[in-house]
Amino acid sequence: MKVTVIGTGYVGLVSGACLADAGNTVFCLDVDQGKIDRLNRGEIPIFEPGLESIVKRNEAAGRLVFSTDVAASVAHGELQLIAVGTPPSEDGSADMQHVLAAARAIGRHMQSWKVVATKSTVPVGTADQVKSVIEEELRKRNLKMDLAVASNPEFLKEGAAVEDFMRPDRIVIGCEDSRAIALLRQLYAPYQRNHDRVMVMGVRSAELTKYAANSMLATRISFMNEVANLAESLGADIEEVRRGIGSDPRIGYHFLYPGVGFGGSCFPKDVRALQKSAADAGRPLRLLAAVHEVNEAQKRVLFGKISRRFPHLEGKTIAVWGLAFKANTDDMREASSRVLIEDLVAAGASVRAYDPAAGHEARKLYADAKNVTIVESAMQAIDGADALALVTEWQEFRSPDFPALKARLKTPAIFDGRNLYDPVVMKSLGFEYYPIGRKT
Ligand SMILES: NC(=O)c1ccc[n+]([C@@H]2O[C@H](COP(=O)([O-])OP(=O)(O)OC[C@H]3O[C@@H](n4cnc5c(N)ncnc54)[C@H](O)[C@@H]3O)[C@@H](O)[C@H]2O)c1
């Protein structure tokens, strides 16, 4: 099948590469010439496990093309998948300019029937907007042409995006056009060979499903963060509580880890965008307002612990392990590490930070910050540091050389925003250990 993917970011690049890997011929379009040039030089602009080999293999086979040529991209695919960004606007709503620009471009160039499916996370009603924008462009060209619009929200997780795309839990297709549904079913058939995971539903339901899914997951995190903070005050241990409640099959173990708050390019913006849509619809979601508020506070919990232990942070150096918003990605959008670093620097401290993948991103972000040094290894971050703050749950931080760590830190204090270590072991090793919601 010939497929066009519009937007070659985390979702677009992974989707395009995985679709090509099943034998489709995929045209990946982006407006960012620099990104397309890098891809055409064989560079992968994002860190995503397993992605590079798939991109290279399919490019070499001629099934994956990267370009900024809009007319060619519209001409290529009967299926046009929109995967552009929907960043937050000032008021929290999803900024739809890129989605609508992509739709407009389709309307300006299409010569035959198309299925336009939106993979971007978009507010309810977007499919209708996409259709009317395309029809408006067709009218300007004095053309009348059939097209089908669909909502096809993407549920992949950064850090496991290839795996998620190749083995999806479900494929949601919001569409009313039977020909378009058949085409999308055919597109996704290779990724669900043992049983059908396609769910066909109304377009508006599909659009809302994506926001509801992310908001539910964000709610679990904020709930656990609040209970963790309470556990600290009451002398309970959140790890024991987590196991105690996760064992209930109605609750389950997923997304019950307390920490430094959720970040990334999806949860924070999607929670706010759904709140805004709900408020606009006259049905404010009170629960989500609390989820957001708890999360903002949780991003500052580690700094609170550090500043209580070191009331005078001027001149101190804090090592930060982990900058990406979660492990296995280089994405620092809305990462909790950024809030911590900002607070530490504002309090007069210096930061020596290390991340296994996000170093390049951090160097761009902190290019002008003289009190922030991004280093090449976990142990380099410790050199000359007064204490260690652990922010991202990368595998390589789980079992460090504790004696070396203790010898190098000026104060053997670890502020663990991910509860990676056992408080009893840490105590026996002579560390001051400050986890989230645990009995120490
Ligand atoms: N990142 C994730 O894990 C994830 C998961 C599921 C859904 N989503 C949703 O998918 C969408 C894309 O997210 P992302 O993280 O891939 O974004 P991204 O910022 O990584 O990529 C978006 C890309 O779209 C390009 N673009 C913008 N306007 C364009 C246009 N008119 N034509 C062609 N290209 C254009 C940008 O240059 C950029 O490369 C968002 O709505 C997001 O909420 C993201």
C-alpha cells in the first residue's frame, strides 16, 4: 500500500518506519528541512530503541522516503496519516495550526480520493474541521472530490514505541466511511496476526478515547504521588502500599509508581487540553484539575527535600542523574528534571547532570546556563558534588558502584525521585537516603 505520513517526529517516524517494514511504500513528509536532511544522511533525529535499523533497512529497500515536497507527498498515498505536533496553546487547549496546515496542504494538492486519518492527539471535533478545511481548499480549486476522514489515535509510548507499534494493544479507528475503514484495517492487519485488535467507533469517540486514556494514566500517577506524600507523614511505606493495592486485579500494578511527577510531550498537555475542552463544553472535569495541580507540586518535591537537608544551597553542587522525562528516550519536553534544575539554580546551587540519551538535548537547553554542566557519565556528574538527585529511572542507575559513589560525594546524600534503591541497604552502606513516600 502507498502511505503518506505527515510529520516525521516521534509518532510519524516510528509509524512510517514500521509501516514500511510491513511492505508498504511510505512517504514521510516534514516541514523541517534540517530534520529531513539528517534523515536523508542516515541520521536518526530521536533516540528510540530499535528504530534505527528499521529505518535503514527500509530506506535501503526503497520503501521509506523522507522529503519536504508537499505536492509529492499528497500525490503518493491514498492514505494520508497526519502525525504533526499538537502543542499546548497559552490557554491549555491543543494548538491545531499544524494539523490544519497539513489538512490544507492535502486540499491544495489532492487529485483523487483520499483517506485522511489523524494520528495526532486532537480535540473532539477535529475530524470535522479537517474535512471542512480540505473541502474549502478544493472549492478554491473549483473541484469537488470525495474524501474520507478518520481519527486513528496513536497509543505508542516513547522508549518502547517500535514495540508498541508492532504489537499494539488496540488500534482505534474512528470513521464512518466503510471504504476507508477497510483500507485502515488492511493497513494494520500485519500487526495483529493472532487476534483482531481493531476497534471501529464513531470519530468523536475515537478522539475522546485518546485523551481519556492519557488522563486516566495521569490520574493514577497523581493519585499515587499524593498517597506517597501522605505515607511519609503517616510513617507508612508507599512500596508496601503499592504492592498491597496492585495485587487487586481491579487495580493492577501498572502506573502505580510514585515519583517526581509526570512530564513528557503527552500527559501534561493532554490533561490540560481535555480540561479546556471540557470547560468549553460547560462540563469542567474537576478531577483533572486536581491531577494537574498535584503534578505541578510533585515536580518540586525533590527540591523540597534537598533544600530542607541543605538550607543554604548557595555554592553547593548537586549531581543530577537523568534528564529525560522517563527512561529510554531523549525527550525532555516538560521533564521534571527541568523544574528541579531551575529551582536548584535559582537557589544558588550548581548542577552537574548526566543522562544516557538526552545529553545533546540538554546541551541545547542549557547552552547559556553557566551553573549547569552536562557531563558524559554518571560518575563524572558526581565529581565535586555535594549530593546526588536521581530523576530518571534509567537502567544504568539501578545498581551503581555504591562505595565509589559514597567516596566521591562530599555528603553521602541521595535524593531518589524514582525509588530505585532499598532504604535498608542504603542505610547499611552509610548513605543518607531520601526516596519518595518510603520509610527510611
Ligand atoms: N510522542 C509520543 O509519545 C506520542 C504518542 C502518542 C501520540 N502522540 C501525539 O502525536 C502527535 C505528534 O507527536 P510527536 O511527539 O511525534 O511530535 P514531534 O514534535 O516529535 O513531531 C511533529 C513533527 O511534525 C512536523 N510538522 C509540523 N507541521 C507540519 C506540517 N504542516 N507538515 C509536515 N510536518 C509538519 C514537525 O516539524 C515535527 O517534525 C501529537 O499530537 C502527540 O500528542 C505523541
